[in-house]
Amino acid sequence: MNFTEPEFMKERFNCPLCGTYAHMRWERLHDSNRYVNFFISNCACCDKNSLWRIITFKSPFSEPENAELIYPDFGFAALPDDDMPHDVKVDYEEAARIFSKSPRGSAALLRLGLQKLCKHLGEDGEKIDKDIRSLAAKNILPPMVVKVADTVRITGNNAVHPGTMSEEDFDNVAFKMFDLLNFIVRKGISEPKELENLYQLTPEGPRKSAEAKDAQSKQA
């Protein structure tokens, strides 16, 4: 899923509250007749407001140059997938809250979330590289995920222990880890659930016939 990070005064980005890529209406807040150092961005999709605090001006008494998103505090990553297990979602959302201040800490939390997600998918959750390779071998995940997850594992290890990655590496790689967790949830949980729902909608006769054929093929 493409994700456009919220940015001050940008016309369109993914809303940090509903997740939709939408137009934003900007308004500076005021107290009586005096402007205060806060803006709101109103999402054209959900009609909810995000709160931004001005941090720099172009020059004294001029228009604001930059502002930071302070509500919600998890808006710099895509929203967790609806089917993400609760304990994984807790780590994901905490990682999103601290990402702008500590990409290193965010990477460590996302690696922990990935370990938990592997357990939800039937693996032991001890070694991410082993678990991901097992899931790929079972066709639960596409093989390419193995290469991506190797990068996540390295990032996570270096996030906890001293390593060779630079701070810029953490910014670039840790941010993609949010996408990876959502992707694995979609492939490992959401899509199988959707297929099972479709399967249950088929007539009972053809469904039982297909199940019998499947059982015979496994015995052969």
C-alpha cells in the first residue's frame, strides 16, 4: 500500500486518523483576535482534525515555515491493518508514536512485533529469519519477503545492540518496516480469511466434492 506521510501545509496525504489518502483543509487557530501557534488539518474524507504546532517561521512576523504533528502522535506511519493481532498492534502503534524521535527504538519494537506475528502464523517466534523462510516454504508468504525480512532482522538487532548502521539507515529502513508488517498481515491473515469466506459461499455439494478431492490428493 502506498503511504504519503503527513506534511505541514501539504494539500494531500494519508490522514493519520482514518488512513485515507485525501485532501486536507488547513486553518490556523486563534484566541479572540490573536493567532496562536497551532494549525489544524481537516481531512476531506473523515472530517476529523489533526493538530500541528508551529516550530519555525520564515522570518519574524511572517508566515509559519514548519510545524510538527502533535495529534495524533502516531501519524507518521500507515495505520495497522484491521486483521493485525492485538499484541502485535500494540508494538506497531508504540513504534509509530516514537518513530520521529527514535527510529532506533521504533525498529526494535517493530522487530518484536514481527516475532509475535510469526507466532500467530504458526511459527515458534524465536528466530525471525527461520520463521520467515518457513512461512515462505509453506506458500503462506511470497519468497521475496525473505530478502526484505532479512533486512528487518538486521535492523532490529542493531537497534538493540551496537552495529554499523547509520542514523540515516534507521530512518530509511525502519520506516519500511511498518509496511512489511502490514504486508505480512494481509498475506498471512487477511487474504486467507477472505478466501475462506468466499469458499463458504459456494454451494455445499461442489464444496464437499472439492474437499474430497483434496483429501485424496494428500493421501496419494
